[in-house]
Amino acid sequence: MKKENSIWDLYISGIIICLGGLFLLFPLLNITDLNLVYRIFLGTLSILSIIRFFKHWQSKEYSSFFLFFISMLLFICSFLWNLTATPKIFALSLLSWVLFASFAILKRADFFHDRKSKIWCLEVALLICFFLGGILTCANFAFNTETSILLLGYFCFMYGVLELQQNLMIYLTKGKIK
């Protein structure tokens, strides 16, 4: 994996962490439109995933395209239907995103496994943390909109930290742990 691509991945992870921190500030700034926050979450992840996809185009690592696809699909669906109308619908839509993002992370682990790199073990371990964090986040959306925005912020922050750990390990080892 090229060093330049790993640095771009670290920047993208940092942006996701900053987005989670921004979501945590929204209730303090009286921004309580959950639909807007959810669209910002999905739209930003779509843009970051397609950037990552084009950066990794030549290495044939397509997990970011799958993440782009599910994020963009839910982003478009959020304009067609109100996905934040009830806590159950919101939790199910985020849970579907978590499920498909988990498949994308699993595809990334398979990418490293095919190249005989032990990074796939780290990818699977962080996949389990991501999936459990996503399930626990989706189980707690039965409160008001401010609490849902805070939970989405914590989830985004957690996702960014897990991505940062993955990308930092790949950067430090150059993806070549045997």
C-alpha cells in the first residue's frame, strides 16, 4: 500500500473524528434537527468513502466503494422518506448502515488476508468492536432528539477512532506484517 494513500486514510479518519466532535456540540448550539444531522453524517461519509475509493483504485481495494454505496443509498432515502420520524425507524436505518459497513470492513480484512498480511487480524478485531458499538448505539435511540444527536456523535467519534487505529497500524507497518 502506498504511503500517500495511508496518509490520506489518516486524514479521512481525522475528519470522521472531528465530525463526531461537531455532532457532540450541536445540542449546545441549539441544532436539534435530527434529520439534518443524519443527512450530514451520511453525506460526509459518502464523500469521504468515494475519495478513499479513488485513492485506492489501483490497489483493487473496493471496501470503500461498498461503504459509499450504502451511505449514498441511505442519504437518498432520507430525502424520500423521513428516516428519523420515529426512534425505531432511525435505529433500523442506522443499524442497516452498520451492518453493511461491517461487510465493507470484512471485505477490507479479506483484502489483507489475500495478500498474506496479518493486518486482517486487526481488521477483524476492530470489526467486532465496531459492530458491537453500532448495535449498542442503535439500541439506545428511544429518547429525545438531543440525546439521539449526542448518541450519533459518540458513534461517529467511535467509528473515527476505530478507523484511525486501523489506518495508523497500516501506515506504521506499511501493511506488510507477515
